[in-house]
Amino acid sequence: MFPWLTTLILIPALGSSAIALLPKGRDLLAKQVALGSSLLTLIVSLLMLLDFQKNSPDLQLAESHDWIATFGIKYALGVDGIALMLVLLATILAPIVILASWNEAENGRFSVKTFFALLLILETFMVGVFAATDVFLFYVFFEAMLIPVYFLIGSFGGAQRSYAAVKFLLYSLFGGLLMLASVIALYVISKDQLGAPTFDITALTHLQIDAHLQRWLFLGFFIAFAIKAPLWPFHTWLPDAASAATPGTAVLLVGVLDKVGTFGMLHYCLPLFPEAAKFFTPVIIVLSVISVIYGALLAIGQTDIKRLIAFTSISHFGFITLGIFAMTSQGQSGATLYMVNHGFSTAALFLIAGWMISRRKSSLISDFGGLQRVTPVMAWTFFIAGMSALALPGLSSFVSEFLVLVGTYTRYPWAAIVATVGIILAALYVLLLVQRSLHGPVAPGNENLPDLNRREMIAIAPVLAIIIILGFFPKPILDVVNPTVAHTMQVVGVTDPAPTGGK
């Protein structure tokens, strides 16, 4: 079988190496190599779909090679339906971000070619973390992602970039250390029970782990994923990082990297520690509801456009985690679809907000009044992105949010009812943002702002098209993820609640 996943990892890595070898001053060529590498990766990922059987819950496109045989560590890759969708999310957004970020690195501490080389290295690690089926390999990719993100924020971001980069790194390293402790424990347990150590995810799901120990190991993984997601109260690094980062970096950080947290909950926490997952579910449901409401309330009060988008994401991640731990097929399918839809809607918001900020030289919402009169194309694209963020019917986020709430209501009606308040608050913060930035009289300084240019329109067009298409036709994604969701629920040992309708 053709090594699809290794190829997806190698192409951006080789592209990054090629950029690093370019002579100094060849900035345009560095950008072209980055864009070409990411487009080739996207083409290969789409061709990979031809070999994927959507009706199977098994790990597919598998590769396995001995890496550190003494410790049972392998270079093992494979994807199920959920992982496949997130790999595609990464490979679709990477070339869009590179094209949209064509001029973002001009004032960075390092060279332009360093910026685009870091973007490609980040794409390599993003594909690897979703495709890894060896828990140790997953951990390596999980931690390796921190390096390019740290430099992208700290070297190319805004005024608070150093503070934001260090805060992001410290939070992530703390979570990673907790996960490492649980990974080491799994190594010891697998050696005792299986006779030889292994980090294979399929083999580890068959371990018989004491319920008390399972809870501690679950917490090691869950806290690391909750920080990455981020879930309240582990969220405080995100607004600083997202507002300090360049718009393109923010897209990959919030749109893709943060999905590693919710992906890890679904892909690792539930199958590896099913009893512990059920034990902690009530607490996690409460944290998820708090995240939904807290993120929305703080978004309403923001005056900085990038911080507002960051707080909306905290609210949205609350919905995703709520769907995962509702332990229903509708909730988990909706949560997976939400991961994909949030990636695109957040990408649209951050990219367009970045173009607005670069034109106006300000990130204050009050400075953008009347844009629809001056820059109508930019205003309309921002309006569509905002409507997707508030889950307007007909746009992609609506279906996923609806599935999460319906799936949650069948098992935790109180949580679904309280979380529904988040929808009302979302309408408030998005409509206030749209009103203050796009409508009303033209604010001083906006009279001669240029509208989107051809490159920017080419970059944003596929994102908006996906938002609209998935709003009307999410079936292709649901057909791929539903078998994996059903298998996960079977492994955890839960079933959907029986219908309680009357006569």
C-alpha cells in the first residue's frame, strides 16, 4: 500500500528544508516554495481519500515500522474517520494561510523565509499528531508542535508577543509533563500484562487497569488536552496568544492545533480509560457548560477584535467537549463535525480581521465603523464569517451545534438547556461586532481603505465556500465519522438513551 500518511508528513518537511537552504534575500522564492509544498500536500491528501473506506471504523492507511524496539516504540501511523477529517482540515487550511500571510512576516525578528519554513514544519507536525497510532509517537508530535508555534508567535507577532509565546509554552509544557507521566505508566502496565511493552493504541485499549489508577492516568491525559483545547479554567493562555500572533498563525493555532485537545479526548481518553471517563463525565459536563457561557460573556465585553474571536473559540470548545462527554452518538458526531466547522469559521474570522487590522493599523473594534460603505467585499466576507460563528441556519456551524445540543439533551437535559444560552449570547457578540465594525457612519481614518485584493479573495473564497456547502450538505463528513463514533461508544461501553416518547 502506498504510504499516504508518511508522504503527507514528508512533503512539507522537505519544503521547509528547501526554504532553509535558499540564499538570503530570496523571499519571494521562499513564499512560492511554501505555497507549492502545501498545495502538493493538499492534493495528496485528497487523493488519499480514494483509498479510505468510509463505512469502516478501523484504523486505515496504516504504516508501522520499528523505531525504538527496546521500549516497544514504533513509527506507526493510521487514521479512522475522525482523524482523517482533521488531517484534511490541516492540509486545506495550510495553503490558505500561506497565501493569506504573504506579507505578514515583513516586520518579524527573523527572516521571511524562516516564517514560511516554520509554517511548513508546523503543518508536518499537525498531520503527524492526528495520524499517529503509537502513543509515544503521538506524544512526540504533541510536544514538537510547541516549537514552531512558539517562534511564530514570539518572533513575528504583535507588541505582547514575547509574553504570549512564553505563556503558551509554559501552559503546554505543564500539560505535556502530566501526559508523559501517564504515558510512562501505560508502558509499565503493558509490559506487566502483555509480556512486552507497547504503545500501540489498539493494544492499549485491551489493558485491564484498576479503576483507581485509571482515574489518575485519565487526568494526566485529560488536563493536557483541556489546556490544548482550551477548556475553562485552563484557557487563559489562548486570548493572549491569539491576539499577539499574526492572523495566519492564529488560524493554525485556534483552527487546527487546539483541535488536538478535543481530538485527544475522543481518540485517547475515552478508549484508553473508559471507566474513568464515565466517572469524570459529570464534572467535565459542568466545565463544558461554564466554558460555553464564560467564553461568550467575555467575548461581549471585548474591545479588541482578535481577543473577541479568541473568547468566542473558548465558548465553541465548550460545545465540542460537551458533545464528546454527552456519551451519545449524536453528541460525538456533532462534536467532530464542530471541530471541522469551527476550524473554517475561525479561519475566516481571523484572516479577514487580520486584513482589516493591517489596513487600519488598529485592532480596536471602534476604529472600524462603516466599512461596508468603503470596503464592501471585505465587509460581506466578514459578515458571512460572523454569521457562521453564531451558527446561523444554512451555514456550517448550525448543524454541528444542533447535533451537540440534541445529543446532550437526551442524557443531560439541564446541560443542553443552559448551553443554549450560549447561542443567544453568540448572537449578541457577533451582531454587536458586525454593527460596530461594518455599519454606521464611516469612522475617521477609514475613508480611503482599500478593499480585498485578488490574492486575498482567492485565499478566502474556498473557506467561505466550505462554510456554505457544509451548512447545506454535511453528510459526506458525517458518513465518514459516524462509524468511528459508534466504535468508540462500543469500546467505552455506552449506548444511546432509549427513546421516552409517549403514546
